[in-house]
Amino acid sequence: MPALACCVDAAAAAAAVFGGGPPPFAYATDASLPTPEPFSGVPLATKTTTNISTTVTAAENSINWSPSLSAALYRLDGWGQPYFSVNSSANVSVHPYGTETLPHQEIDLLKVVKKVSDPKSVGGLGLQLPLIVRFPDVLKNRLESLQSAFDFAIQSQEYESHYQGVYPVKCNQDRFVVEDIVKFGSPFRFGLEAGSKPELLLAMSCLCKGNPEALLVCNGFKDSEYISLALIARKLALDTVVVLEQEEELDLVIDLGRRLSIRPVIGVRAKLRTKHSGHFGSTSGEKGKFGLTTTQILRVVRKLESVGMLDCLQLLHFHIGSQIPSTELLTDGVAEAAQVFCELVRLGARMRVIDIGGGLGIDYDGSKSTTSDVSVGYTLEEYAAAVVRAVRVVCDRKGVRHPVICSESGRAIVSHHSILVFEAVSASMVSTPTMSALGLQYLVDGLTEEGQADYANLSAAAIRGEYDTCLLYADQLKQRCVDQFKDGSLGIEQLAAVDGLYDLVSKALGVADPVRTYHVNLSIFTSIPDFWGIGQLFPIMPIHRLDQRPGVRGILSDLTCDSDGKIDKFIGGESSLPLHELEGEFGGGSGGRYYLGMFLGGAYEEALGGVHNLFGGPSVVRVTQSDGPYSFAVTRAVPGPSCGDVLRVMQHEPELMFQSLKHRAEEYVHEEEDTASLASGLAHSFHNMPYLVVAPSCCLTVANNVNINGYSFYGSEHDHYSSGSEATTVEDEQWSYVCA
């Protein structure tokens, strides 16, 4: 093995210098050690489980790599179709209209990020990363594709009713997302589903501008106030259905309906026997969290009949679970529910809608697997065909009129339209150790007899070519040195030397861990909480430099002071991600930034995110396709929550905090000019986002950089705090239509 052979050569040379003793080969890193002669050997290539080499030359990057290879490497061709691809500039490109997108309509994601994050002084919007980029055109295309799939299935199977879906607002309650869905879905009678009182208020307000035939489905546990709101919605001419999740809710519906003189439309949620066995199937089956058993459903029917309200029962709802992996499971569940529907018709209920719930899955890893929680083995068209066929077959057999088919496909609607973009700001360095005889002799002199014996055995094993034995003795020597250091009998310089020796031996034997840690300007707990909470995987990849072969593999570590704040599992069963070397200040290159994107995260992540370590949410922009030179327009831009905003969430009062700090500055900083500057800097800090500001391409202009005795404060153009005696008030800037 060349590296260890070089070690032995160095040891032999050292023996001549020092007149015998252990063959001293050393790791030279500490400046306090005697200056060694550099070790000239080259360790063997590190073993790796991937076909991506850990070191790639510039020539290899340009000759042996291409954007299409990057697309294949990151599985973009699987999970990204038909909305994402790699363009000729080697950047991720967004296809706002799916398969109908023309070449000139594609949107370069890197250009969007640059437009949004560049300082205003150079024509940008000055927003700080991390950043959520929303594409409402993609959202519209998802709605149209879902409707088209059901329309085709209904027509081709001669189904005698129609499909009209509802969007479950819990997936993403953002005002503009919900308003877009109501607007885009209006031609299809697309409605909303609510699971709480604030969601119901939101849905009622938005549907006032929607199609009058759109459904408002009221799910979730209910009290009298919730049911009263739902009944008021009916009085406002909204097609509202109160779905019974618990049998006890029926009494409230009957009583409140009489008091308000409103005849309700009622649905029941059935607990089916069909069970989704994956992670998302916990709400299905007989022991699921929601719904009524067949016994309870029969009691509901009898009670409604006894009070003359059986005609109010018009909808059957069920939910097998999110991410239904196969059409076989889907068909089984829908067929069972259709049987219940037909039985309710037989019992006299005026049934008109079968609500199949959620479950339309997303292929997060592009594998099209039917056995994975992060993939599905069907297309939109196959899903719709399976649903329509299952309902039609059962209803035809029972002689029941075909019902309206409703679904609550939130994940499938909103996931694709939102991209989280964040920046890698630094990475752990992996260096090849150098060696010197003089430095290692310093180590050997401080070893115990057992340690010197381990060292001698290591040298002898290297000479004999017994490389597994080399690793054993290197590990044993390292542990002895750690024990000595803990006892205080070994200095930190010697401990560093033995660490370096161990690393060199590991590299030479090909057993060193090649994975590096990339530090990203992000809070996983805030922006990707499902990864931390349930291990949900999302596709993550660089959004640029895709004509270059990734030279390293890495995991992603966030800014939080928490060991769980890292992403070390990726789609495809990978424990690391192919990445490029960082450039510029942190990577020794030309000063470029390294942007990563998390895709298919438009559902749930924003609603579930918290403020761990007081990191707030990202900045958000809305981008539509346009006929400008860059094919896009930023129609809305919202900066992320400031430090003051997240402090308020935890009941702090930033204005009072600032005043306390200002008085402290006046007490301890005696120069009046420095006091004013310090107070100004503190005011900026309250106003800025909690995330790192990376110069020189930070989102804040140079003019707002305040330097006080070596401390830098970056401020935006508008502050809510004043360093003077009276606070100044500045209206928030209204972001307008910006073409690029």
C-alpha cells in the first residue's frame, strides 16, 4: 500500500537521525511543534459506496459531466416531471405549465434567487435567504391536471355524475395559496375543507369569491361554536356540509339547526376496514382516530329518521391515509366505502356525494414504488380511473345513482408549486495529513510503555503489509493517548499528532469517512419540520453548477444549537448528498454562492414549523411566468420574520428590550457618538432576520452597514426602533409587480 510504505520509509529515515528507537513518522499540523519535512506520500483513494469520485479535476468536470448527468444523479427526471429540469445554463429550470410549457416560458430558478436576494442598489429586491419561491402557475396546472384526470375517467367510463374536489386548507393555510386555489378552481366548482374554527372562518371568507356550487366540507372535532359557524355558512349561501367525526356531534347539529332555523346538510365519516399499512395509515382502519363505526352510523341514521331529518344526510366521507402507495389499496378502500354509500341510500338517506378524502400521493424520490412512504406507483390518470371504476362498479351492481365524487387532495395540489432555497455558508474541511519524523518523535517521547509498544507494532505491521492489523494498533494507540490526555499526562499537541496519525492511516487504508458537513443558513425545525418529526424525505439538490461533477458527498447541518438540526438521510436510501466544493471566501474560489433547493415541500412544512432557537420562517416570493427577458415576474415579496417578530411570538416586547439596552449603552459607553451608533446598530439587529448575513452578496445594502469599534451591524432601510428620544414610524414597503 503506497501510503503506508511511505510511512515506513519516513520511519527508517528518522531512525538514522535519532539513533534508533521507535520508527517516528508524524502528523504535522500544530505550529508549536518543530517544523517537519513534509510527508510526500499520497494516500490511496478513499473507499466509497457511490460512483461519484471524491476528487475531480476541472478538466474532468468539463469533459466527463453534463447537466443531463446531474439530472439523473439527483433523480430529477423521476420526481421533477413535468415541472422541473436542468437547463442549458446548468441551472434548475421551472416549467410553470407542466408539459405544455414552451421553451421560452421556462423560468431559471437561479435568476429568480439572484433577482430577489441581490441588493436594491444593483436592481434586486434585497430579501434575505432562506427563501420560499411560490409558482402560482404550477398550482393552477396541478388543479387543472387533477380535474382533467377525473373528467377523462368519467367520460371514458360513462360515469353519470361529475367530480368536484375540495382543498384541505391545513396543507397550507397561506392566504394567497388558498385564494389562488379558489380562483383557479372556480370553473371546476372546486371548494375547501376545514378542520378547525379558524380554518372554517378562512374558508368561508375565501369561498365568498368562489363558485356558488363549490363545497365547504367541515371536518374535525366540533363544539357548538364550530357547528354554529358551519350553519351560518349555509345561511350565507355556501354549500356547507357538517361531517360527523363523533356520534355526539349529531345532537349539537340538530339542536343548533333548530335554534338558528337552518336545515343542515350532514355527512358522516366512516371507519373502514381497509387499512393503509404505511406510516400515514394510522388514521385508517377500525381503530383509526376519526370517524364512526358501522354501528354508530346506523344509530345516526335512526336518530335522523326519528326527527324527520334523514334527508339531511347527503355525504359519506372516509380517509384511508395520506400517500396511498398503490391503486390496489385505493380500489379496495373506495369499493368498501361505495358499499356503505349504497346501504345509506337503501336506508332512505338522500345521498349525493362520496368524499374519498386525501391520499393522492407524491413521488418524492422518483422511484414509482408501491411499498414506500415517499413514493407512489401510479399517475394522476391512473388514480382517477381507479376511483371512478370502483364507485361505478358498486353503484351499478346495487342499482344506485352515481354520486358526485369529491376528494381532498391537498398534498398533490400544493407540493410542487413551492421551493425552499437556502445557502451553504461553509463546510468541514478534509485535508490530507502531512508527516515528519521530528514531530512524531515528540509524540512518542510522551507515550507510556504500552503506547510505545502499540506504535512499534503499528510500524512493524505496516512493513509486513498487514493493513488490518495496522488499523487495529492505530486505534489502540489513539485510545491510549486519549486516556493519557484525560489523566493529564499527555499534552494537547501530542493528542493532535496522534489524531492526525490515525486519520492518515485510515485514509491510506480507505476506511476514513469521506462525508463532509455542509453548514446551511437554515433551521430544519422551522422550514423542514417533517424531516425532524417523522423522517419525511424531500428531494434536495443544488440549483446551479449542474454542468460540474459533484466532487464530495455531504450532510447538511443547520444553524440551530441542536444535534437533531441536520439532514443525513436523502431520497434513494442515501445517507449523504453529492455536492460541489464551495467557492469564494469559504471554499477558496471565485466568490460564488452555493444555493440548494428543497422541492415538493409546499404541503404542511410552513404550518408545522416552529421557532426553535428563535429562527423564524423564510422570506417568501410569488413568481409568475411573463414575457420579459427572463420569463418571470415577481408579483409579491415578503421578508421573513425579524428578530423582533420572533421575540414577540414568545411574549417578549422588543421595544422595551431595545430601550433597556439603549439605557445600558448610555450608562457604560461614555462617548456620545459611539452611544448613538451602538443604539442604531441594536435597532437594526431587532429589525433583521435571525439568519446569517453573508457578505458581500447579502440582502442588505452597503449603505446600511454600521461599524462600531470593529462590530458590524447590518440594517435594512426601514426600522421599527429608533435610537433617538422619539420613535420614528415608517410604513412597510409595499412590494409591487416586478418584471425580470
